[in-house]
Amino acid sequence: MKSWQLVRLVAGLFILASLAMGIEGSPVFVSPWWLAFTAFVGANLLQSALTRWCLMETILRKLGLEPGC
């Protein structure tokens, strides 16, 4: 798996998990503050789309994952 694929996979999992823990009707509800984490991930995705730079992808590349296209 290439670094950009792993970044998107992890971002998607973080968004789904934080929504599940932040929405009151969910069986795994913890606190509505988890929705702030959803917004944080979304803001980072927006920032990386505009600047073409993502800290997580940089870290994954240094750990040895292929950058890919």
C-alpha cells in the first residue's frame, strides 16, 4: 500500500469512528466533543488538498512506505 492510500484509509476510519462516538443515537456514543475530531480531520484533508502537503504522509514516507502517484 502506498503512503497516500494509507493516509486516506486512516482519515476515513477516523471520521467514521469519531462520528460513531459523537452522535447521541449511536450505540458507541461517548461525547459530542468527538465531532470536533471529525472537523479536525476534515480540516486537515482540506489543507492537504490546497497545499499538496500532509504531515502524516511525510511521516509514513520516512517510515518506508512508497509515495506513489
